[in-house]
Amino acid sequence: MDIVEKVTALSLEEMQEVENILRQSSIEAKRHQVLQNKIESKTLHKEGKLKFFDSPTNLFNALNEE
């Protein structure tokens, strides 16, 4: 029996609980990813590998140069 069959065999209350658990897990995974991105950005900044652009035009020009 696969996971979908197992979930659809649950009662409505149990399915709602699974839905809530998945929603909370998804939120936590997104928060973790944001934290990882922050840590990576700080590391790149310290190493001088992070570029900043003061205008959309400068960003656009830099993207077209690469």
C-alpha cells in the first residue's frame, strides 16, 4: 500500500491532522532554507564573492556581461 492509499484510507479528522502536519513541516523547511541562504550569503560576503548593485540598470548590465 502506497502513502496516498494510506492517507486516503484515514478518517476525515486524521486526514486534516496529516494536512496540518504537512503544512507545518513545509513552513519549517522553508524557514530552514531561508536560514541556510542567509548563512551562505554571509560567507560569500566575507569572502568578497557577493556582488551588490545599486540600481536595476547596473544589475541588468552585469547579467548581460556574464
